[in-house]
Amino acid sequence: WGPQTRFIESARLDQNGRFRLQSLPAGNYIVVATDDMEPGEERDPEILEQLRSKGSRVALREGESRAIEVKVVAY
């Protein structure tokens, strides 16, 4: 994890309570939803480590599209 990685993305919910992330490379991810994160904190290694065990694990293959449900967690 680092400030310039392409493996970390953030998104805001739309009016239907959904979010979309595009252009992620294939790989294994941890998806976390939180409502109290300040801009830039999504790349803070200490905060990411706190959230690691609270997220949903997702494997994404090249060109694959996934829909998942996640619960909001606090850190």
C-alpha cells in the first residue's frame, strides 16, 4: 500500500446507495464501506491496516465485473 498505488480506489454512494469502481487491475481486493473517512485517508497505511480485517475479500479477474454487498464499518 502506498500513496501512488493503482490498487486503492474510493467512491461515493449514488442516490440508490450503490457505488462503482472502474479500471481496477485484476487482483485480490478488500472492499470496505465507511461513512467517516476524510479525503486522503483512504491511502493512509495505518487506517488501511485498521480496516483490513473489517472488509469483504473479492478476487477480480481481467475484464471481470462484480456486484457485491458491503456493510458500513467504523475504524
